[in-house]
Amino acid sequence: MDQATLDLKHEQQATRERPRHRYSLLTRALARGMDLFAGEETTVAKAKLIESLATVPYLAWERRVCRLMEKRHYRDAHSLREAHALVKWAREAQDNERWHLIVINEKLAEDGAPTPRYLTPPFPSLIITGHRVMSWLLARLSLRRAYILNAEFEDHAEHTYAQLVADHPEWESQPVTSEVVREYGELDSWADVFRRIGLDERDHRNTSFILGGRPEHAVHYDGMPETPAAQ
């Protein structure tokens, strides 16, 4: 579905009305650790911290799937097609998450917001390194479990953005003037920009649940992207 036909406000409200997924102990620990580190308040700077971690699992999956196919010497044509679909989606998801980071940086710059201590060196590198190690280990132990953990984390991100927009009603009348942000999407207000980011997170959530063998947890809506086959 074309982006212009999506009712982003409706989808944001649907997110707010939908209870959060029942997270695993590990996801609860990640979310709680982020609250302790960056504060419990939902802020744009905290969203940047979330996005700085978002690409890590997809890269771990891509590397793991490619390694598995090398071990099988690419013998199974069906598995090879599935692996190609997964790697293609993981790379697209990484690109999408990087766009989120670019957009958030543009918003922080526009607002002239001070950089919180947790986003200054060496803290981001330490957090990302820890998340990278955890994602690599989980991908080696169980790709399906890695998919489920990511789905839970993306559910957390989706609800974070829905709340962020609700907390900033002034964004409804703030026009998007940045050409960089307009490359991300032809969206008229900053409220819709962050609603679109939240819907992206729902897409990642849905696909991760489907890959993890739990399609019943996907939140279907008109325009939901197709999902690669599970590994």
C-alpha cells in the first residue's frame, strides 16, 4: 500500500490501545536496563539509544544464515531461496533502522537539544558491543529464539514511539522542512514522521514473530509487508 493511503494516526492509536506483548525475562531486563541507564521518561534522545541497538540483531542473523548455507555447501535449492529472502529482508531492516537514526538526529539538531551523558563516548560503544555479543550468541544458539527476542524488542520500540507522539501534541503542527527527512518519507508533520517510524517497528515485530514460528502474534493491517520464509 502506498504510504500516503495509510492512516498513521489510526495506527498509532491502535498501538496505544493494544497491550504490550508479554515479554520474556531477557527482554524485560533489556527494557529495564535502558530505563535505569537513560531514565524512564520517553524522549527523542532515548529513542536514539533504542535505534543505535536496532540494527545489531539483523546483522547477526545475516551472518549466521550465510554461515549455515556455507556449511551446507548450498546443496538445497529451497533452503537457499529461503536464506536469500531472509538475508534480503535483514539488510532492508538494517537500512530502515539506520534511516530512523538519521531522522532522529535531524530532529535533535532542529530542536537544539543537548546531548545526554548516556549518548556521549564511551557509553554508546559499550552498550552496542554488549548487545552485539548477546545477539551473536543467541543467533548461534537458536535463530528462532533470536527472532522472538527481536520481535519483543520491536514491540517495545513500537509502543515507545506511539507514546512519544502522544507526549508531544505540538508535533502535529510542526512541519517537516528537512530534505533529508523527506527522503525517508513525504510526511507533512513531525508527528507523522514518528508515527511512520513506529509503524516500521511494527512491521519488524510482525516479521520477527512470523520467522520465529509465532504468526499468531503478528498484528495484521492493510499494507502489511510480505514476510520471508522462516529458517
